[in-house]
Amino acid sequence: MELGSLYLGSEDENGAPVTAAPYELVRLALPRRTYGLGHLNYIGEVLAATVKDKERIPGYRLVEQPPLLRHFRCKLEPVWD
């Protein structure tokens, strides 16, 4: 779950940011009775590889947003430089 500008920020009618979130966080929740230590180690390896190669990950632009619960129901598209 994203807890940052997508959840707490706002935009004007042209899509320009008006209010940014004071922080950018991502929550990763795992049910402990479903996944074992091997699964958690794999997730850690993937997250470490993602941080190591972060320049290859595109940014995303908000395309559509509902009036309520925008962070759950919005549509995003990748932004490639």
C-alpha cells in the first residue's frame, strides 16, 4: 500500500501537484502463517535488487482518479525518460 503523495497529495484541474505528502512510504504486509522464511528471504533479495537497479524503474503518471479512495482505484501509466 502506498502512503505518500498518491494517498495524501492533491492536484489542480490540470494535474499539477498542489499539495505533496510530507513523506513517501510503501507498506508491505505479509500474512505470517502463509509464508515461511524462504519466502521472506526471497522478498528481501528482490527488494535489494530493485534498490540496486532503481534507475531502470520508470516513474508513473496519474491518468484517472476517482473522487474517493484514489490510492486504491486510480489508473497510472509509466513515464519513460
